[in-house]
Amino acid sequence: MLGLTTPQLPLFDPRAAGADFAVRRSARARRMTLRVYPGGRVEITVPTGVRPATVEDFVARHREWIDARVAELKTHPQPQHQPLPGNVFLQALDADWQVRYVARRRPGVRAVGARELEVYGDPAQAAGARRMLRQWLTIEARAGLEPWLTRLAADGGFDYERLQLRRQRTRWGSCSRAGTISLNVCLLFQPPAVVRYLMLHELCHTRQMNHSARFWRLVASHEPDYRVLDRELTHGWRHVPGWVYG
């Protein structure tokens, strides 16, 4: 979505602003947007040609929201400070996996039971174990989310070209003009109703590539409670364990 961009540039002194701000200029952006990453870093996407004073005014008008999101996401546990999980609960699929770590020379991950997972590798290298868990998470996302999206598309009469799965820090999903829907594997940690809403949201973009009133009427026709679910998704990062990010 960001298209061709310049490198990130510091906008404010982080010590003065209370957060780490960065500007990303995008040739494809039509308006300024804000994203807050886990850990509290703030990124502002800016269309080409927008003046710095306009960006500062935009940030000032959204200061209260920014401060609240930074406070929330700064408390998100970072992977290097978090022990390896003994279980992984995929709320979207109502699946609770027990995890066992086995010392072996070759790293890997394998399901050994209905809800049991073995992670292989050097027990002293937690980063390697987290990497194996992330690979497994993507496989589970493909197995669980793709059939779900296919069913929703068929039920709603939507057509999309293909599904991409990504592990992103700031976006739950997107839809390209070519009909490619991208879903964040972290949706597996969200409540089923929220996941369903996000999928319907992206499917509606196959007909309306905007957030116009017409788009939201289309969303409402498939999910009347979309406002509540959208707000819940805004805070969905609190459900995602720290090992997913690092």
C-alpha cells in the first residue's frame, strides 16, 4: 500500500515528543495516516508534496489518540524479555496448542498430537525457537484462514484473485486493485467475530476500493455490528504474544 517511499525521516525529537516519530512519504498515499507499532514507535504516512508544517498540525490534532496508543503498545512485552511460551492459544480457531522444546542439532517444528507441538533446536537459542514458532504460525494461518475467506466470499457473492499471508506490525489486512487480499497471521489471536469482520471488510474492497459511504453501507449489509468490531480490532494487538514480533 505504501508504494514507492523515501527512507523514514525523524519528525520530532523523541525525547520532546514522548514517542519515536517517523515520516514515510508515499507516492500512492491520498491522505495522511498514523500507525503506532508495538513498542510505541509512531509512523506517519504522508502523500508526496505535503509540507512539514501540515504534518505537524496533523500530529497535533491527533495527539490525544497517539498518546493513548503509545501508552498501550509500549507495555506490549518484547520478545527478548519474554520466556518461550508453554502453550499457544489461537483464539480465532479455538485451538490451544501445548508446546514442548526438544534439544536437537537441526531446528524445526512438528505437530505430534491433536494439539501438541514440538519445537526442535538449541535450547540456549530462544531466537531460533521463536523463528520456528512463527513459521508454524504462518502454516496454521493458511490452513485456518484461507478456507474461511473462501466461504465468506462464496456466501457474499464476492470474487478475489488470491490470498497472501503476512506477519505485519501495523495492518490487519488489505486488498489490492488486482484482487489480492492480504491477511495478517496475527488474526489467529483475535476473536472469531473480529476476524470475520476483517475478512468481510477486505472482500468489500473488491467492489469499493475506498472508504466511502457506499463502502461502509456495503460492509454494514454483511456485518451490521462492524463499528463495534472495528473498534475491537483497533486494540487487537493486546492479544498477540510478544514472540510473534521478534
